[in-house]
Amino acid sequence: MTAAQDPTPTPPACLLHRAQAARADWLSGTHDLHPFAALLQEARDLGEEHLEMEILSLYSRCLGEQAGDVAVHALYEDAHRYARAHLTPTRGGYRLARTLNALSTVERRQGRLDEAMAHVLEAHEYARQHGDLELRFLIMNNLGGFLQYTGDDRHALARHEEAYDLACQLGRVRYRCISLTNRMISAARLGEHEAVQALHDELEACLSDPALTQDPREFRSRAALALHLSLHAQQRPREALACTDRGLACIAGDEAGAGRIASELHLARAANLRQLDRHAEALTAAETALKLAEARQEPLDQLAAHEELSRLHEQLGAPVLALAHLRSHHTLQQARQEQQRRAHQHALDADLRLHRLEMEIQLAHGRNDELQRANRELQRLQDELRTRITHDSLTGLLEREAFRAQVNAHLQTMPAHAQAAMLFIDLDSFRAINDLYGHQVGDLLLRAFAERLVAATPPNALSSRLGGDEFMVFLPSPMTEESVEHLAAGLLGALREPYRAAGRLIEMGASLGYALAPRDAHTAATLQRQADLAMHHAKRSGRHVLNFTPEMQRERDERLYLERELQGALARDEFTLHYQGRFGLPACGLAGFEALLRWDHPVQGRISPDKFIPLAERSGLILPLGAWVLRRACEQAVTWNFPARALSMSVNVSALQFEQPTFVQDVRAALQETGLPGAQLVLELTESMLLRDLGLARQHIQALRELDVQVALDDFGQGYSSLSVLQDLHFDHLKIDRAFIRSASTADPEQSGGSRNARTVLEVMLHLAHRLNIHVTAEGVETEEQLQLLHELGCDDVQGFLLGRPVPATAAGDLLGPLP
């Protein structure tokens, strides 16, 4: 392979990729800044100045969102010195401005107001020169925070409203949420209570926007503080207390990393509790607020906490402690007053400077320039709106209707004898990935999947995300079936390569089906339906790629027909039960029956359970069907006087039926209403249904045992964790799958080795079950050789065509014989 072909990233590219991954990890909630220091050192060792600044920029954004610590300030100063040394307003001014703006946030929170204002105003100059909306938003938001910190909420509200307008222009939901929570706090302090509620409603709408990838709890905690301020001012302490409790619940478990909001919420809670005369609880909340404020070196919060604690100790009759906190409050207040005086002066200077800059901008540009800029902005907004309407917000791929419209337009103009293809792709087990890693990682994977999809398809292909984990690709003509097959195989290979998300390597499989136009369909909707059908066949068969065939359509039509007919089959009395005997060894005497459901359709005749049972499970009709089978089988067992004959009736239970909360109560009701003792009923459960929720299985099986109902593990040996199931759950019966019986008794000389292995496994199963006091039934016994083998191995019961096929109740009754 030549150097040009070498896919291994260069060291700088690797470093930048690792820095971006570290930033993604930080955003996902790790709040670990250590990787950045090592990456910076590596960049410096390589002498890559540009790369060092890229890493510092990512580092700075994390530090700015976690500002307030002295150590963090020192690290930020390092970033600032580097930016000053290597950047100028004309070369890298954007990064320098971001560094200055973020540094001002750190300095403001530490009370260094002179430096903070100087840096933010310098950053504003660069932002104005570069015309960057995002940077202007960050700086305007910072200015609003500065004014809010100094108590000038009227001017702070104005700045946060400007920041909100910029956030709307950017189309960034996260920025809108930041501005809305800041506006709520200032409006609450100004007594604009109706505005607070209106802003809260708008915030909730933003938090439900799918485009918001950040954890909404941060915004809800700040909104809770704002609502508290409003309700507290209206003398509604109980409602205000509920707000602070909601806010604290949002940051539960991470109060140390939540920033200043944690101490503010505890302090607010203390004030509410004091108003409600719950002084002991208020004292605890205020002390917690003071500890958090001291840990973050927040003088303003310390001041308020000492004042609240002094008031509380005075009301609790502890004058010494009240005086101590009053003295601390007085000391902090003196420093605070001087700080406020300087802060108000800086705020006034900032306002004057901003107004002067705005006037200069207006004078520098004529009316024509303004009009051109407005037209460009309008065009940009129109393009953005059109893109939002026609494209998926998460992946950037075409939205469903826009995709169909473009496909139909191509099909209508496609030359005669040409051929196009529609591909339907579905991710395998994506829901499990979401459950395991969270929806944030799931969204990252979907975006990465979409990028690979576009890269692996021809430039003229159309790609769409239908929603969830389903994607469509349209390949315009000319396409042959062979070329589509080849492209689909390569596409799946590229999509299955591991993905890196949030610092993890995650593998995702996919299944693909395709249909051809005009051979299979002439419209986008029909092509999509046919490709979807082929994809589901591919997923079920494990072949991963399949093309649509008319047989698939016939099967689908038959399935839909049966689903419709199934709806009223029970009411039309089309179902019956057949009974297959279970016989004890060695005498082959009758030990009981298994009730098996049969559907006799008036037109189609006898329909196989393999066809209608899966349909009933998918539609939910298995619940009334299962209840009917259970009750009917119990009634038949009573009619045949099973208690006197010491026989049992076995009934199969579906997964959906077993998972119902009322399952055990339903079994109890069937026994009570029919009069059948629980000991005469055996419920057969499959391993796969039990593994879906072992806790629920354990609970249900224990409750069934209290009813004396016997529990059987059906089709034993088909699953991959049968031994763990036997260990975790208690069974009365074990039914060995027919496949083991057939393998163990084969007479084919070429398979003698496999037969010996199967016999050994069968022998181990029987030994294990008997050591666990479990009764064993072998299914599918069809030959004398199999019967003899099972007798020799010590099997308890057998069931199969050799001794008895499933028969109606009248024929099954003939097997009973006289009562003992």
C-alpha cells in the first residue's frame, strides 16, 4: 500500500480526533478535563501550534462551562497567554475572542470585575469585526450575566433578550434555553411574574425539541430557581418550596458539579422553609448552601447564606451562632459594597461603549448596505427554513415526503428500458443500544451512520431517514440487479464497521431490502413498501440483503388476510382444542394431556398454528385466546375427573400472556371457576420468554407454586442459557426438544459421531434434571428405537406420534379408561 493509500490518520489528526472525543465525553456528563492536559502536551511536543490552538479552543469551551475554581482560572490563563502569543485580530481573532470571553466569565465569578469587563469588551470588538453570530451570542450572554451578577437586572434583561434574538437567528435550541432561563431569573427579580410564567412555557417547548441534545435537567434547575424567586416575591412559600425541590431533584447526585445553581437552590429552599416555620430543615438547607458557596468561592452566595443562617439561629434561640454569622456577613458585605460600586461603574462604561460601537456601525454603512444585508439575511433564513422543512434535523438527510417527491419526479422522467433501485435499510438492535448507552449516544450513532451512508453511495443517490432507525436510498438509473446487489453488499460492509461515540467503539448491524423500478413498482410509495417487505424477509432469514419478489407480496397479503380473519375467529367459535397424550415410562401408561389450539377456518380449512399464533401474538389477540385455552382446558380436565385419575393437563403460555401483571390472578380465577385443583394443571413456559425479565419470571413462578400449579420448561435445549435458567428458577417438569431425540437416535452411519454426542448430551440433561428433582418429558418420539433409548436413559415421560397424535376431545376421552 502506498503512503497515499495508507488509511492510518497522521499524529496531528489523531490528536484532534481524541480532543473532539474528549469534548464529546465531557458533554455526555463525565466532566473529566484531564485528557486535555495530556493532549496539549503532545501537541507541543510535536511543535504543532495550529493543532495546539484547536485543542485549547475545545478545552476552553469545557473550562468556560465549569468556571469558578481557582485551578480552572490558572489553566484558562495559560490558554489566554498562548492565544495572545500566537494570534492576532486578523489571524485567529475568532479563537482569541472566544478565549477572552470565556476568561472573563471565570474572572467575573471570582470577583475580578475590572479584568472581566476589559476582556469581554475586547472580545466584543473582535466579534463585531468578524460578524460571527455565535460569538456575539456568547459575549452578549456573558454581558447579561455580568449585569445580573452586579444586581442590575433591568439592563441584564435587555442583554439577555438580545442574546435570545441571536440564538433564534442561529437556530440553536441550546442557546435559546440558556437565554430563556437567564431572562426568567432577571424578570423574577424585577417582579414581572406574568413574564416569568410565559418564558417558562416557552422554555418547556424548547426542552421538548428533538434538536436539543444536552441534558435538560440543567435548564430545569435554573428555571425552578426563577419560579421560586417569582413565587417567593408573591408570598406563596409552599409553591416556591415545591419549585426548589424540583430544581434540586434535577441536579441530585451531582451538586458539586452543578455550579452555583446548587447553592442558590439550597438557599432558596431555606428561605421557603423558614417562612413555613420549618426552622430545623431550613437550617440544614442554609448550611448546605454555605458549604457549596465556600467550595466554589462564591462571595455573593456566601453573603446571602450567612444572612439567612444568622436570621435562623436568632429565631431558634441561638444568639451566639446568629452573631457569628452576622459578623461574617458584615465582613463580606463590606467587600461586596466596594465590589458593587466598581461593578456598577464598569457596567455603565460597558453600556456607553456598546452604544458607541452600535452608532459607529450605523454610520459606517449606508442604507443600501443595510438593505442588502437584510436581503441576504432574509434569503439565508428562507434557505434555512426550506432545509428544515425538507431535511431531517438530526442527520441532515432528506425528510420522507421530500424524498418521495424527488423519487417520483425521477421515475416520471426515467428513459424507457432504464431501471432504478430503492433500498430500505434497518438497523439491528438499535433499541438495545439506546437502552444501554442512552439516547445521546444513539443520536451520535445515527448521525455517523448517515454520514457513512452518503459516503458509500453514488453522488447522484438520494438518501432519507424515515424516522427512528430506518433509512431509504434511491439509486437512479441506469442500474442492473447485479450492480444493485454489489453496491448493497458493499454498503452494508461499510455501515457495519465499528463506530466511535462518546469514547466507545460500538458495532451496529443492519438489514437491507431492495426493489427495482419499473419491474416491481412505478411510484415511490409502492417501491418503498416493496423494499421494506424485502428488508423484513432479509432480517428474518439472516441473509442481510434481499431483493423483492412477488412471493413476498403473496405471503404479506395472506398474512394480512389471516390477521383480519383472526379478529373475529374466537367470537365465531372457530377455535377448538386437541389433546396429545403424555405417557409414563416404562409401562407407557397415560400421565396426562397437552392442550393444543386448532383453528378451523370456514374457507381456508385447518390453519397451522405456526401461521396464526405469531399473528395473534403480534396483534395482542393472544391474550383473549390464551385465556380461552386455559379455561377450556381446565373445564375439560374437570369433565374427565383428572383429580381422581391422578392426571394433569398441560397448557402452553405465550410470552405476552405471561408478562401481564394479572397473569397469576387469571390462573387462580380459571382454577376457582372450573373447580380444577392446581396440582392437576401444568403451565408450559419457554426459555426465551423467561429471559426477557427474570425478575418477573421468578415472581410469577413462586406465586404459581403457592397455587400448587406445576411449571414446565418447554423446548429445553433450544436456548443458550438453559442451565442458568434451571439454576435461577424452580421447575417441576422439563420438556426436552424433539431435535435432541432425533439426533440421539439417528441410524445414519455417517452421523454416528453426532449421534453419540447427542446421546451423551441427552444423558447429561436427564441426570441433571433428576438431581434437581425435575420430572423429564421427551417430545417428538416417533420410533420404537427412540422409545427404547429413552427408557434405557431413565426418562420419565414421553410424548409423540408413536404413542398418540393430537386428537379432538371425544377421541382423547377414549384413552382414559375406567376410574381407579
